[in-house]
Amino acid sequence: MNTPVDSVGIVAPDVFRHEAPFELQCGTVLEHFELIYETYGALNATRSNAVLICHALSGNHHAAGYTHVDDRKPGWWDSCIGPGKAIDTDQFYVISANNLGGCHGSTGPLSLNPTTGKPYGADFPTVVVKDWVDSQALLADALGIQKFAAIIGGSLGGMQAMQWAMSYPERVHAAVVIAAAAKLSAQNIAFNEIARQAITADTNFADGSYASADISPDKGLGLARMIGHVTYLSDDGMHEKFGRELKSGDLDSGAGVEFQVESYLRHQGQAFAQRFDANTYILMTKALDFFDPARENDNDLVHTFAPAQAKFLILSFTTDWRFSVARSKEIVDALITARKNVASAIITSDHGHDSFLIPLPRYTEILRAYLGRVLDDLDILPI
Amino acid sequence: MNTPVDSVGIVAPDVFRHEAPFELQCGTVLEHFELIYETYGALNATRSNAVLICHALSGNHHAAGYTHVDDRKPGWWDSCIGPGKAIDTDQFYVISANNLGGCHGSTGPLSLNPTTGKPYGADFPTVVVKDWVDSQALLADALGIQKFAAIIGGSLGGMQAMQWAMSYPERVHAAVVIAAAAKLSAQNIAFNEIARQAITADTNFADGSYASADISPDKGLGLARMIGHVTYLSDDGMHEKFGRELKSGDLDSGAGVEFQVESYLRHQGQAFAQRFDANTYILMTKALDFFDPARENDNDLVHTFAPAQAKFLILSFTTDWRFSVARSKEIVDALITARKNVASAIITSDHGHDSFLIPLPRYTEILRAYLGRVLDDLDILPI
């Protein structure tokens, strides 16, 4: 097929291999690690037009374009990344890496543990948001990028964008933080914990060593996904999409009843279990739970943001109840009080937390306009 | 121990046995059935002071009082039922039965299937809200109660109170419908379906025949309970109760981290699995999903309520997002349009859907005042 004209086209990943020891926040040292990544667009001569995309819980490096000519489904944020799109690859050099601990090519639980010669499985060390940012900084070094024009992420990706601004103030011009939070609530942690328990309760989890045993906790991982998925949608959005429509059965007698939403969820769970790794799911949800940068500053978020030099764009969505508008307001308020350059918008949407993946017109226009200002700030000319 | 002065004291259940065939909405005929029930207070000479309490998903007949002298935990609605309490057993004769399909003494999946001589398990027929109401009506007949002064229920219990008013208009003076809905939303069905899948995914579920095999799907049922429990609480309530408090571990390194909310949830899940039956959980959640009385009236709720003669009290709670204020407003609006006698209140509470079990002062005072009017309506004098 021909890829659409506003697509980055057929893409192939690269692998960055860091050959030196890398100490994680938990104290464990990885003797080396690999990050798989994709790039879209071209780096300009002054190396000023690089944009880093940080992915969320179930994302990966394949953010835009198609992997082969018969590929019918583009990368997860193809709606926003491409020539002429909000994150315009005619202007920006866009980098998207699979996080450390991921399951799509970066070093993670499916990688061979050099000590045992078997997959790490549950023995892969705990990774936190800071570790991801540090490893991404090493990737940036390797690519010769001293400073990003923008670092952009939704949900867990937004946490990375914030952490970048704090860990590497001089390396971030703009941080775009979408549908994120400065820390998870007890409710959020609870949903993540139930998802983890669904995985570990599956007898095929085998204490996390399923890969070595060539089995797979598909039911548990499917359940985890279903729990996540329902909470990433909104009640209104689900009503619009499914209502109480039946797939089969008779509601009056109760015989053989299956609601459309039930069959949809089952499909979502099964499909996810095919493409994702259970240990990575556990690792990623823990990184979400543990993120709490203000904690080491007496829970003072204003003080926590003090080192940041970036300008910030904070976006949230009206029906997002996992990472609600109120959580984004906390970030905005702290940034204002810390006297940072901050813009923000609350986007009306029926799509709950998943809104950040959906090309809602106001959302993409705000992104486009903001990144236009970034181009102006940095005197970036079209390549 | 001495039970508190405002307690109904030590209680013992009775069993009602219906010896005639009973046809369920699904068409299956039970040759006979039993309902276990408790009563508190005394029936007056005119038999006009009976109140029926309808329980929710995980409730049972033991609504008030203590089962033995060393019992430290009273029945599930002891805060509202007792001498001088909102549902005053000095005035009312209160009846609380375990629903058909339950697991605490009424005929249900744990009962012996007369055809096989083994527990019904998953072969127990589908039961819907109408069946419960019909079986409760037979219990009322047996107790010589022609008309209830009030039928009161929260959540799934509220659905029964509504169904009573429609199925037996002449037998209900007042219907008190608390934290309920005229039908579940897609989101609600989704959470119930995930809970069911958590149960059936447990290898110990054994297609529902675990009781015959003397095993028990405790992990799956525990997960189902955790999913339900989190959704019955509110984000604010969980923040108040747990915040991000740690039970163990170090958040910066991520080593051995356990949040308080995680250990709490695990305990809730484990405790529930000890006291509840998985097939009953599946059956009860399906009854919730299937309830949709307007469906057979072209989705016209006003027309659906037309036969009702009862007066209604509809209560909802601000932070309840499973059975939200909006769902109760739909009921109130339909009742007003149907020209019924309806009072309603929205109670401010941090406790989410669980609020209906909690003795919030405004809530209990409204219940007390409304039932006081019922006493006046019916010229009920203290016994």
C-alpha cells in the first residue's frame, strides 16, 4: 500500500546500546542496556529541533508510521506525529524510545539475565521514572542532542516530561505534560494493585518465570488490561459506545445474556495479552505508583519544580477520572507559584483518560500552536 | 457480653420453606425453596407495621443484632435498625431475608440439586430481581403480612424496593430506594463482568463445580471483591483513609514498597472469599446487570412506574460514582412525571457507594423522619 501523505511512512527502529554500567535508583547496576527507538523527521544543522515522545503504561517506541507495507495500523500516536500534523515532522526531529523494562525491544524482563542465561522475568530490577529519564538522556547524548525543543508525554509519559524538566533543566526547552499527575491517588494505586494481583494470581504466572517455562499468564494479564481499560474510559463515553446493547441472549429471562461491552472487554483483554508482557505490566504500574517527586521535598511541589527552566504546557480532559483535571490543576498551581512559564488547557472530551491518544480538534490545535511557539522561540526554520 | 441498649440483641434466623413449585423468570421451576430470614421488633395487631429490608450484592438476612453472646460484629445495617434507631424496632416489625440464590442459608448454588444430589454450583438457575420480589411476597404471605409499611433497600436492594412497588402495588405503602438506579450503565456492567471473569479465570473455579470438588476459587473471588470494593469507595474517601501511606518499603528506590491501600485491599479480598460463595457472586452481579424494568415498556420509565401506588423516598450520595446522583435523579424525574408521591435527598458524603451502609447523621435523620411520616400515615402506635 501507499502510506497516507501526512504519514511518516514506513519506519524501522534503531537500537541504542549503552555499554557502560548503569546504576538504577534501586541500587542495582545493569552492566549495559539497550533502548529500541524510532525517529521521524530530520535533525537540523543546529540540532535544535529534537522532540522526545515519552510513552505511557502500554505504549512503546512505535509512535508513528507503519512497520511494513501491509501494516494496516500505524503507531500509537500517528494522529499527532507526521508531516503537517500537530507534532510536525517537517519541522521537528521526533524521537520515541521504548522504556527500560519494556517488552518491545528495550532491555527488560524478557531480556536474558547475564547471571542466569535465562530471561530476567520477575527478577528484572525495579525501574522508576527517574531511571527512564536518565536512560533517555544517555540516548540523547548518543544522538548528539544537547537540548530538546520539547519533551512530550501523556499519563506516565507526562510524568517523564516533568521529571526531565527537574532532572535536566538545561536540556528541556518545553515540557508538554498531558493527562498526568504529580503523584497517584490511593484509588489509582488500588486499581494498579488489583491489576497486578490479577496477573500474579494466574497460575501461569509461575512467580514471574513464565517465559523460561514457555507459558504465559494470558488470563491474568487480560484481566489487568480490562481493569485498566474500563478506568481509562468514561461512564459517558461507554454509554455512547455500548449503552446496554446485547450481543446475545434474552434480558427478561436472563438466558445466555452477553452485553456488547462484555464481549468488547474480553476481546481487549485477549488482544493485549498477545502483545504485552506481564512482568513489564507490573513494572510499569509500579513506576506509576512510586512517582512522587515532591516527597523528597517535604511534599512541597512548588519547591520541587524550582530547578526547572523549561516552559510548560499542561493539558487535561474533562472526563478523565484516573488523571483528573484536578490533578493537572495541582501541577499548574505549583508551577505558577514557582514562577515558571506555564500554559494550560482543559479539553472537553467524552473519552476519559484515553482522550490523550485521540485527535480531538481543540487538543491537536493547542498542541500545534504551542509547538509553533517553540519553533519561534528557537528560530527553527523548516528543513 | 451485654448487647448495647439500642441493639435488637441476640438474634436467630428462621427458615421459610415454600413447598410448592416456583417458576423463575428464566422458565426453570424450583420444586421448592427456602429463604432464611431474621425479624426484629413485633408485628402489631393490625399487621400494619411490617418493614422489609432488601439486601445488596454481598448482604444477607443478618441485618441487625448479634448472632451469639461473643459476637463482636453486629448485622450489616445495625446502625439503622434497632430500638430508637432510624428504622425503629419499637415501632416496626422488621424482616430481612437472604435472597434466593444467596449463600447464607437460602436456596442457592450451595444447596443440593435434587436432580444430582450434589451442590447446584454454576447450574443454579439465573435469578432476576423480579424472582426475588416474588419469593419475598411468598414469605410475606406466610408471615400473614398483606401490606408492608415500607420496603427499604440500598443498591441492588433499592432495585428490589422499586420492583415491589411495580409488581405488588397494593402491598407497599412506602418504597425507600437508596443509592440505586433504574438500570446499570455500560461502565457498571463492565466492572461486574471483570469481577465475574476474575472468578471464572481462577482454576479452582472448576467451571463452577468447586463445592463438589471441595475446593474454592478464593483468589478469583478475592479479586472480584477488590474490584467491587474500590469502585464502591470514592477517590476522596480513599485519599482521606489511606493517602499514599506506606506499609513497608522505600519509595525512592522502589524496594519492597507496599502502600497501606494495597494491604487493606488484599485483606478485604481474602476475608470476603472466606464468607461468600463465588457462584452467588456471579448470580447477584448478573441480577444487577439484567435489571431494566423500563425495557419492556419501550424504555419509558414513566410508563413503567405507572402501576405503582407506593410513596417513594429516593436517596443518593454525592461521591457515589457507581450509582450516581444522576441515576437517582432519573428515578425521581420519572416518578414526578408519573405523578407519584416522591421525596428525595442528595446526601453529602465522602464514602462513595458504600455511604448507604454508613450512619451519616443527615441520612439517618431523613430516614427516621420519613418513616415517622409512614407511622402517621398508617396510624401505627408504639407496641
